[in-house]
Amino acid sequence: MSRLVIVSNRVGPVRDAARAGGLAVALVDALRARGGLWYGWSGDTNNQSAGVKVEQAGALQLATADLTEDEYDDYYNGFANRCLWPLFHYRIDLTAFDRRYYEGYRRVNAKFASGLFPLLRKDDTIWVHDYHFLAFGNELRQMGAEQAIGFFLHIPFPSPEVLATLPNHDALVRGLFAYDVLGFQTSRDLERFCDFVVREAGGHVEGDHVTCFGRTIIARAFPIGIDTDGFAKMAAESEDARRQHEKAVRSLRGRAQMIGVDRLDYTKGLPERFQAFERLLDDYPDARGELVYLQIAPTSRGDVQAYREMRQELEGLSGHINGQYGEFDWTPLRYINRAFARRSLAGLYRASKIGLITPLRDGMNLVAKEYIAAQNPEDPGVLILSRFAGAIYQMPEAIAVNPYDIKEVADAIQNARYMSLEERQERFQALFDGLKRDDVAYWRDSFLATLEHEAPMHRKAERPA
């Protein structure tokens, strides 16, 4: 079995991967099982050239490199988070169309590739993750790397018309053909990629083989999952989860709780969600005093203007709702800006009769899956899920809503409040069975099997006799 090399913007954690989430667990398990290397940014900025730092962590190695302040500004804050992130989430209005950022992005991808190249072995399998490293595979190939290299995109892939608005979009897509396998969250993301290749780049598609720029690659949907059994057990049995569950139940005093958990980001549809809750209280007075909406939204990217403005908007909306509808013994909306430990979140999910997950656009959304995994099978809650979240394709038993339609979301909440126990149990069981079948280990193993077994045979067949 070849050594696995994982490349991602951030590395680890390794020693406490379970605290970080199922994705970290899945990757660390694979690295430990076969020996491996995890490589990426250290998280530090340093204007002095320090090279690549390598440390041993049991059977695997961690390798990291610093960024300079300029590299951080152009690559991370610039192209990754001011260009790719908003554009791939269809926020053209928030996208910075600045070619300078792309040049910084390409240089950092080249820098990281040159740092990894000397550490590679001939038979390594390389798995690159997410939008930070779209150009990474091409840079490795330019240096002579012949190993199998796969790439997985964790965020949505935009439509051809949206992608074409980005300067240098053609170079980005060309660079993707340096990989042997491209993985997307959903079949719709895959379709949009193939549509771009055919319509904009003159390529062609046959099954899951995509040909363009003189090269044929495998492109496929690999929907990411969670550690379903592990999260369910944590929610039901861990001391931290039980303590948080009991605390929540006591504070509710017989009321029902609806929960949303999201990073504070303009893609999550939080202002629209707050407005839908206000519409519920306005249209359905029987919800007043009976339902508490808990929204946990840890601050992210606080140095970006769009995020600062959204936080101010949410604080204004929550204050308005509580001021308009609250009673001395009932606060309708509990809005919290700090992060909770995963075990505590599991307890809060289990104490919530409704999970409200309504992003405007999301690659997958694992919170929706964790909410279902945390439920009590005897008395499960109801999941309301955006039709624009990738998870909806794997979770059709959720109540699907258009997050832009405030009235529809309000009506869905009211429907969830009165859903019968029998229907809740039927929906839960179907959702839970699907999560167990397509868990994070299945995602990992499916991608690596394609990269290590199908891709080499395909590359061999392509070689001229």
C-alpha cells in the first residue's frame, strides 16, 4: 500500500482529531493506517524564509510552511476568500475581480508545491483538498511529479456563466486537468464543471471521463459524510453532551427549542432565517411563548468588511425580534457568537425539536447530518433544510425549503412544530440509515479507491503503444 500524502490549507489536529470533527478523524485514520504525510500552511505569517517544518506524530508526519504577510494578503485574504469563496457561492456582488490576487494565489500554490516535492516518494498517493489549492496539482506536475494526484472540492462549483466572470478562470480550470481524479460534493456540482468544460473550453465528456487541454481525467461526485455512529453515541452517552442536554431542557421550561449552528458567513442565510422566525411569530401567534430559537454563529473572518456588516445586521435583527415579541419570562431568539465544543453541540442538537439549516448556498453542510445523528430515535426532531445545500440530495426526507422565501420557511417551522410522532420517526429513520450508509469513511475510501485503482489503469490505457 502506497503512502498517503494529504494537502490542505490547514494541518491537523492529529492528537485530538475527534474534537475537530469527523473529517479530521477520517483523514487521520487513513494516514495512521498506512503511514502518511499531512502538508499545508502552519497558520503563521513570517517574513523570514523558514522553509518547511516537518514533525513526527506517531506513524505519520506533519509538514507545514509559513506565509509572508504579502502572501497571506494576496493568497488567503485575497484570492481564496475575496474571490473564490464568494464567487463559488454565487455572490458576484461580493467578489473582488483583481488580477493581482490571482498572481499571489498562483505564487503561493507554486511555493507550497516546491516545498512538498522534495518530500515525495515515487509511489505516493497525493490527495489535495479544497479551493485554496486549485492550482497545486499543476505546479507539482511542472516540477516533474508523476504520482497519482486527486483533488476534492469541499465548496460548490459555480455555473459556467458565474465562473466566467472571474479573470484567469480559464487558467484555473486548465490547472485542474493536472489531477487524475476530481471529486465534487454533488452531482449538480459535477454537472456544472462538465458544462463549463464542454461549453467554454471545447472539451468533451464520456461517462465520468472528461477530456480537455490534451488530457483525460476522472471526475465524479463523492458526497462527504460524518462519523454517524460515533456522533450518535457521543450525543446519547457522553457526559458533556448529557450535561448540556439537561441544562438546555431546564432552561426551556417545557418549551420547544429550534436550533441553527453556522459559521458567521454571508452564505449561511442568517438574516433571512431571522426574518423567517419573525414571520412565524407574526403569522402564527400560537408559537409565541412556546418556541425558543437558538442560533449559534461563531465569528469568522472578522477583518473582512462584509462579515462585520453582517454581524451588525444580525445583532440589530435579534434585538428587534426580542424587543417586539419577548416577554419577561420568554426570550424568543437566543443569538450566540461563540463556538461550542462538539460534545456540547451534540447535547444541544438532541434537546432541539427542530433543526433549521437554511444556507443560501452550501457545498454539503455537515451540521444537518450531525443534527439527525444526535436525535433520540424514540422522539426525534425535524430537520428543515435549504434546497441549495448539497446535503439535500442525500437527505430528501428533510423538509426542503427555499431560504429566500421567508413565508415558506415560516410555514415549514409551523409544520415541524405539529408533525406527528409517527411521521417524525419515519423521516428520522430514513435519514439516519442514509447517513450510516454514506458516512465519512465511505467517502474517504471511495475517493481513494478511485484514485489508486481506477486512475492508474486509465492513465496506462491512455499511453500510446
